[in-house]
Amino acid sequence: MSNNKRRVGPMGPHGAGGMGSGEKAKDLKGTIKKLMKYLGKFKIAILVVFVFAIGSTVFSIVGPKILGNATTEVFNGIVGKLSGGAGIDFGKVGQILIFLLGLYIVSMLFAFLQGFIMTKVSQTVSYRMRKEISEKINRLPMKYFDTKTHGEVLSRVTNDIDTLGQSLNQSLTQLITSITLLIGILVMMFSISWLMTVVALLILPISMGCISIIVKHSQKYFRSQQEYLGHVNGQVEEVYGGQNIVKAFNNEKGVTDEFNQMNDTLYSSAWKSQFLSGMMMPIMTFIGNLGYVAVAVLGGWLAINQTITVGNIQSFIQYVKTFTQPINQIAQVTNLLQATGAAAERVFEFLEEEEEDQFAEHPNPITELQGSVQFAHVNFGYRPDKTIIHDFCAMVEPGQKVAIVGPTGAGKTTMVKLLMRFYDVNQGAILVDGYDIKDFNRSDLRKLFGMVLQDTWLFNGTIMENIRYGRLDATDEEVIEAAKAAHVHHFISTLPDGYNMVLNEDASNVSQGQKQLLTIARAILADPKILILDEATSSVDTRTEVQIQKAMDNLMKGRTSFVIAHRLSTIRDADMILVMKDGDIIEQGNHEELMAQHGFYENLYNSQFDKTSEVSA
């Protein structure tokens, strides 16, 4: 359980919604163009958002200047009162404050409207992308999923789209408001005093220099923190999933030591990164305070010389305090856009993956087919440079039971994948009733087949719903009849809720044999022309195997059946046995004929018989 080969989960080290720090798109410019094109239908809404965002920001920028006018009016009134004048004009001050309140209300209203519209746009985009990915998955060829983990595909629907949705909701409006705020504050500062503005701007290079030094030193610790957080999460997930193996081999101390070692490294890097990151705010505050002192001293000197009012000094200090805010926001948005670009790039890459043809140019109907199957000189390899099936030929008549046997890696399951058109042959053809399977629509072709696999698939739902999955329009009575034919009705009847019992996510509340019988009932309900049974009894005990075998006999009556089995005793009654080795059929015939040939099949059969005898002894 070494961590050298462990991969960080697709959801990122922090789980769903997290993007690794420093993650960048390969082609950020091209991805942003695609994203802008994708957002084209929302351009009016986005334009309205920009207008409201600018309006909200402009109104908030003007506020301190107007408040400064009120302060000046109060100050002048106090000075005038001391000099024997009329004193403070509260009516004028009240008008200024009421006008200021109106501006803030309008600003808030604009901010609310732009937030509401942008949230609607971002969530609609996320909804559309999830929908398109879900539909895309069904059109992708099986070879795509052979080269990608489940987590990689899942991360497109969860992590990447969540990141994209959050970024659209935040970054677009944040960017426009920050730029507007930055420009607006500079304009207002220069309108008050160019000299004070220059002094205030001198703190920027100092602040940026300090930040760059801290970031340079902290970045390596953040990378280390992300890496080892992934290692820790991976090790916990790995050990949790294999807890029974850890306990069986008494390796609790080993996995605990490994965890402690990685946890110590994570602690060290996390402590350093967080400490350095935490230093940024105090340093920025200290430098900012130096700027305020400089501005206050200079403003006082200018006020003494009567070149600036007291209210303008107050306004200017407010602008200086706000000035660093849009700069920080723009920096954050820039980092967020990098993550957005990376997420959008992966989503678009997925949506642009090559799809398999779903429809034939001139499709043949599937009605009136009898179920004969012919393999005509089939040649296939998962990779162009490695052929695993060479010149495979066989003719199967309607209603025949055909067994495919051979050692592991002989190509048995591959033939089934070709028959279902999960993959297309490189050369040759597979014919159903004389029609090339490429001349059927894929969905129509797969309606001809029913499958019962070694790895049973049942979903979180009632037993009735799981069986009805074979034919969604089936009545309850038809479902029950299918269960009876599969020899599982009695078992279901003994359950507290019967057919309404809910199977949990991994169907662990029923045994493996019962799962298999439920999938057979599902296949019986589907009433297919051709059956595929792939190692359907390999993971159950002998007694359950007999029960499953009876259910499968009912299922195979009158149907063309392909049975892949390692236990050769279960296929002795097959009409035809195809013996495969290294991708080729090396022997063909029924059980008696193959035994009489004294060839590979006989050796394979006798070896299993001898092993069974040894176990019985």
C-alpha cells in the first residue's frame, strides 16, 4: 500500500467543489473563447448584469465624496458659530444625507438585481452542461471508458461544473465591479488632490513587493500541502476500503505508521504555508496605516493652507482605505479565472469527444427476426497494433444454445462486446438473420439482446422496480410471472415488504445468488431474441448454482443463447461449444463430439473434473 503510485481523487484533495491551487488550462485563451460562445444566448442578460454592476459601483463610489460635503458643511457651521455666525445649516445637511441615502438604496437595488440575474445565468449554464454531459455519456464509445477512470468522468459532472458555475456567478461581476471601483476611486482621489493621490499610490509598490516575497516563499509549501493532503485522503480511502484485508494480515500498525508519516509531512507544510499566508494581512494593514498617516499629515498641512476642505480629507481617507480592495479582488479573480479555464477546458474536451454512430444510414427493422447469428471472418483488436481475435467464423441457428469456453484472455467476453456493438470489428462482419449489425440502429440492435452478467447490477430502488427495468411498461403481474420463471418469487414473498422492499445502493441486503436471480427475472421480462450469459454462476455456491441454472434454462427456452462459462459441467447440453484460444476458434462441436476429438477441450474438461474429484476427496 505504498503511496508512490497513489493518485489524488478526481474531486481534488478537499473533495467536491475544490480546485487544486495553481491549476491552469492548457489553452486558456481558446477555452475562454469557447465559454464566451457558449454564453452567447445569455448575452442580453450578461449585458444587463454589467450595466447594473457598473451602476451599483458608481453610486457607491460617489458616496464618500457626498458624505465629505456633509462633513464640510458641519465643520463650516461649527467654525461659523464660534465666529458669531449662523452656525450649522441642518436643512442643507439633511438634504445631503437624504440624497446620499437614496444613492445607497439605488446602489443596493442594482447590486441585488445583478446578483439575481447572474445567479440565474450561472445555474442555467451549469444545468445545461450537466444535461449535455449526461447525454454525451450515452453516445461515447466503450473505448473511451476503458481509458478513463469512473472518477475522471464523474469529476466533469461534479467538480468541474461546480467550479465553473461558482466562478461565473462570482468572477464576471466581481471583475467588472473591481475594475470600475478601481478607476472610479482613482478619479475621485485625483479630483480631491493630485498630490495626496501620488503619496497614497506610493504605498502600492511597497505592498506588492512584500506580497510577492511572501507568495514566493509560501507557494512551495502550499503545493506540498495539497500533495500530501491528497496522499492522506488516498491512504484513508484505501485502508477504509480494504479494512478486512488489513485486519486479516495484522497490518494495522503498518498502515498507522504510514498515515502518521504522511500526516507529519502534511502538518509541517500546512503550518508553514498558513503561517506565511497569515502574515500578509498584518503586513498589508501596517503598510496601509503608514499610508493613512502620510495622507493625514499631508491633508492637515493642505487644510491649514486652505487648499482642501476637512470634508475632502475625510472622503480621501475613505477612498484610500477602499483603494486596495479592488486590487485584491482583481488578483483573486485572476486566480479564479485560471481555475475556471481549467474546469471549462475539461468540460469542453469531454463534450467534444468523438462519438459512436447511433443510427445506420438505412436501418433494418428488428421485427420478424428469428435470432440466427453469423460471425464472418471477424478480426478485432482493442488497439490497432495488437489484434486479439483473428479470422473468427461461426454460424448459430435460431434457438440454439452456444457455449463459448477457453482460458482467461482467449477473447470470450470480447466476442460478446462485438456482438452488442460496444466495439466494431476491424475486419469481417457479424450478421443477425443475414443483416450486418452495422445496418441496425444501435438502440434497436440492443433491444434484441438480454444480458445476465457475473457482476450483477441492481440500483437503489424496490425489487419491483429493479425487475421492471427490463421492460418499463410491464405490469405488476408480468413482473411477478418473470420472478416465478426465475425461481425467485418464493424468496421475494418471504421478505417483509415483498416486491416493495427497497434494495440499498450496493444491494447488500440480498445475497449474491439472489441478486443473480433478480437479474435473470429482469432478462426474462425483457423477452429478448438473443441471450448473453457471461459467467452467471461463477460467484455462487453449488446449491445456488443449481437454482440459477434452472432459472436460466427457463430463460433460454426458444431463444438463441450465448453462454460464457468456466465451469464446463454447466454447458454439457449446449447445441454448440466454441473453444477459443488466443482469439481463434480452435475446436467446434457439441460436448460428445469435442470429447471424441481428444483435443484441447477434452484436456480442459478433464482438468476441471480432476480438480473437482480432488476437492471431493
